[in-house]
Amino acid sequence: MKIVDPERGRILGVNLVDLLVLVLVVFLALSFARTVLHDPLNFSGEEVYKAVKTYNRLESKGFLVEARVVGTAIGDPHERQRSFSGLVVAARGGTLYIKNTHGDEFSVGGSMSYLEDVAAERITLMPAYSASLSFYSNITRFENFSDFLLRLEELGLATGASSVVLTGEVSISQPGMRFLDVKKALERCYLCLSARTFKIGDDLYVLSLRVVELDELKKLNLKSGEVVATDLKIYLGYGEGVDYARIQEAERTALELGFLRDEGEAAYVSIEELL
């Protein structure tokens, strides 16, 4: 059998037209697999730069992102492959910076890295929620810290959100509790990118929050006087994408509760569309 038979229009015994159709089908199938079946949150060790870029895009929209990494601790003479996990707190260059539930931070690079703490073979990013509705709070004053937490919790329940996440500054008076105790209690939070405490007067503190889950603030057990919030941005997280009718309903609810000044000011983002 001829490999190429121009007289009969065959290649390897297959009709040329049939072969072209087969090649086209295979090409479309591979394209479908790459664009539809590929999980945009899973990466090989060679794709760490892509993982960094994806994380930064998610973080810029207020998503808290955990990561599961399978790799080798750099310096392990036995080169054992292990699983590492935690919250991603920063990403730049070819490195992810992750903190575990104990508060320890470690760096993750690609499979050939030697400067970071872990050389990754596989990286999986796991956002805490897959969609969010965000807006700046129209309410800036609360009777006390308990009132602050309660009203935000009511907002989450009323809008059907699975998470309430905050960014901004919260000023509190906290008589009877030392500054260092407030500082330590806040800064050991896990589901937060950054949470810092500053003393601005006698028993007066500012809590500087950057993407902090409301449940982390509930653990503080603060019983302050009046609370004043500055540039407080609220992210309502949802476990799955929500349709337009539900977005409108959540906006109306936030408006009725006084957190949203005008309907249409909230921004909706879903990971499915973002990536």
C-alpha cells in the first residue's frame, strides 16, 4: 500500500476528504478539552506563573483563596512528596505565599525551584466562594462592636450570602482590654489577607482590615463603645453563581437595611466569568 496515492486521492489507504474531516474532528475535540474541560484553578509545577496571575486576578476582586499544594519541601534529603495547604496571602513573580492554620507562612515555587520553601508538582486554588456582590457601606456608625457584628450578620442572612467579607478601617473604644491583647487577637486570624491594630488614644484603636471574613471578627469577643467604620467595603460571597433576579433582590435587601445607598451601586463578579 502506498503511503500517498495521488491518483486515488488516498493517504495511508484513507480517502483524503475523510482524513481531513477526521483531523478537523480531532482538532475541535482537543480545543474543546483545553477550553471547556480544563480546570482554570488547577496547575502543574511548571505553571506556577499562571497560578500567580490567576490568584492576583481573584484577589483584586476580593476573593479569599486557599491553596492545596503537592510537592517537596526544599532541603528534604529524602525528597518526600507531601501535601501542603493554607490561605494564599500574596503572589508575585513565580512564588505563592501561603499561611497555614497555625499562622506559619511558607513560599511555594515551581517544580525546579530552590529558593522557596516548597517545590510544587501540583497546585490547586480553592476560592472560599465562587461569586460575590460588593459595595461600600452606607452605614458608618454602630452602637458597639456587638451591634456592628450583628447587623453585618443579618445582612448576610437576608441576602442569602454564604460569606461576609470586609475591607476598611474600624475605629473602636475598648476600655479594660490591653492594646497588645487586641492586637494579638486580631492579627492571628486565618481567613484574612491582613488584619492590623493601631492605638490612636487611651483605649482607642483602629482595626485595619483587608479582606477579612466576618467570622474571624466574631472570635475577638470585643465589647466596645461606639464603632466608626471608614471606607468599609462589604463582599457578600456566594457558593455558586447567582442569576440576575437574585442579584437584584440582594441589592434591594442591602438597600432596605441601609447598607447600600442606591440600587445599582453594587458590583457582581463570578469566578466563572472572571477566568
